Amino acid sequence: MNMNEIIIVGSRYGELASVVKPLYAMMTPVTQRDIKEKLGGDVVYLSPTENQFDDDAVGVFTVSQQLLGYVWMYQSYGLKQMLRNSGKRYVKAQISRMNTTFGLLMATSDGSWTLDANVQDNTIDAPTWAIDLPEVLTSMTSQSLTLGLDLLSDELRESAAWSDRLRQRIDNVLRHLPLDLSASHCQECMEVYRQMKQSTIAEVRSHSELLLQTLVSRGSQQQMEWWTEHWLTDFFASAASGDLLRLYEADGWTLERVEELLRKAPERLFQLYLVNKYRFATSLYYSRLSQRTYDRLLTLLAVREAMLAKQETDTTEKREPEAEEMFSDDERIIKAVNILKVEGVLKHMYDYTFVMQLMNETEGLPHYDTPQSFLKHFAQLGIAPLPDVSSINRIFSKMVGKFPNWTFVGKDKTETVRRNNVGRRYLNAYKNEK
């Protein structure tokens, strides 16, 4: 598929960020004259450059040789290959338009070159790595995205007018697309993008830009943080609740064996995971792993996390109490929760979110690094029923401020006061046991 437009990303952080950001902030169409005036011209040069995450990065430079941004990663590979094959160090293009809604710049070739955007050639596959795993998890995210893209593609071919079903097909793809960091669906996404962009239905054409923006923003820092803290955490929790660990243990796998294999994963991804999980997520995205390599990597990480959790539990159970004070925190937690239950303060399962956050914000009380560790501790104390991780994450993501002045996105004053009172009553019950 030939792409007529080159997508320029990262312009908000390039050397002309101070010029570009105000243009994006306008949220209105920007004329070609504005582009020329603000950027000192609309001609740009595309040339391979260094990038921490992408070995195939191609920089976009203005006539004054300032770094405006980068060619989008799923086009940079083909462009770099074209430059290598032609013996050129750069090609010239023209900025054709600016999408202020999504913060994207588009450029077109000067006519002397054409880009073949075949991203399949840029997919890393390690067919023999981790080939003998007892079981490999395939997330529902990937399966839903595969089906969603097929259904949308068929619907685009068959539809003659905008409909609720067509809108639903597009929404389903947009919902699942940011959750999958493998490279397996990008070629299909680009084909669907082409279909939408060339559609005779105006609403479909307008949504094509939203699909493109969703594709591009998969690699944003904000998305990487969300994926690491929520999607990956939930994936590990789901894996731990099944038979995965027992199956691996029955097959003779140990923590040492799992980690030894992980260290041989492509692009040193496991080493990055150990050092910085956010950097791991970004590198995983830029690594462009095939689906099978991607699934094997995440499965092994899930097995490792489950083994570590079991090891920690076994160690805790075997450890002898060093002093009676060890049990005082647990006793206070149990008594405080029972008081709140009797008084009807805990009206909803998600109210445990406010208990967890109150404890994390209060000096002298037990702290929890993650909702999983909080729920695990409370479950070990015999407290039941408890909410699931996603319930706590959903409420926590909408909390703002510090106790006793928490506020919540979309909640009125009455509900805000009630939620703060959950924390207030728990603190009083924990300290005074009454």
C-alpha cells in the first residue's frame, strides 16, 4: 500500500515546540500560509537520525535544519529502506496540512520518491525463542482487536451510508487498539485507515483521522504509563487467578529457568522490565514484536510475577513472629473494617478504595504499593467480600487531591463528602478501635 501522506509525530517536543504548540492550541484549521509563516517554510527534509527507542528513526528537519519531529514509526522503516536502496541520505517533502485536533503534521513527497508502507517487513519475530512453553496466554485484547478489524473492514465494504452499526464497529476498534502493543495488527489497521480515508461516507472519512490518532498515540508517554499501571497489572492478576502457575510448576519450571529464558528475549526487553517498567513498555511498542513473540514474552512475565508472589507468601507464612507488635496493625485493620461494616459506612465494594488511599496517605499506617498488594493483605486477614482490582483502579483514576479534601471527577458534593467520610471514619476506628 502506498501512503500519499507522511505522518510527522513528536512535533510538540521538537526544536520548534514553542512555535507548533500554539498552532495546535488553536483547535481550528491552519492554512498553508500559516504553516509557511510560523515554520519558516513548508519544505522539510527526511533523514535517518538517532532515537533512544527506535533504531529506524527518521527525523524531519526544516530548511534551517531544526528537528521538527519524526516520521511515524510504522512509516520510518520503509522510508529508511528506500533511502538505503537508493543511496540517498535524505529526501525532500512538503508539509501539506496540520491536524490541530490530534496534534499531527502531514507531509507529502516532492514527487521524486514514493513510500511503500509495508510494515510486515518491520516486524520482529523470534520463532525459536520460548518455543517449548507449557502454555501461552493470548489476551482477550488481541482477540477482540483481530475480530473487530475484520468486522469493520467488511462493514466498510458493504455500507453505503452512515449507520449505528458502522459507528459501533469503529468504536470497538478504537477501544481495543491502544491496549495491544504488538505489531501484528498494524498492517490491518493501515488498510482499514485507507478504506476509511477513501470512503464515500463523510462520517467515515472524519473518523479515519481518529483511527490514525489512536494508532499514533499508542506510543505516547501517557499511554505507556496507563498501560503499565492498569492493563499489564490486570493481565498479571488474571493470569495468577488461573492454572498458569500450576501448569508451569507441574512441567518442572522454576523461577530461575523462567528468568534465564526471559533474559534471551528480543531487544533486552526483560532487562528493561527489571530496571524501568515504563521504559519497558515504550521499548516493547517500538520493538514491533510479532504476535507470537509478544504473547510468549507477556506469558513468561506473568509466570514470573506469580512465582514471586507465591515465594513472598511462603516466606511470610514461615517467618516466626519477632514481637507481639507484628500483629497489632492487622488486628486494628480487622476491627476498623468490622466497625465500618456494622455502621454501614462501607456502602459499596469500591469504598475500599478510600480505605486503601487513606492508609497510604497517613503516616504510621501500613502502606500498599499497588491495589493488588492491598487486596491480597486484606484477603489474608479474612476480610470478605472484597472488590476486584479493576474496580479500585477505576475509582482511583478519578480521585484528585489529598485526604480529607478528596474530590472526584463527575461526582457531586454529597457523594464527595460521603467518600471522604469513609476515610475519616476508618482512621478514627483504626486509631481508637471504637
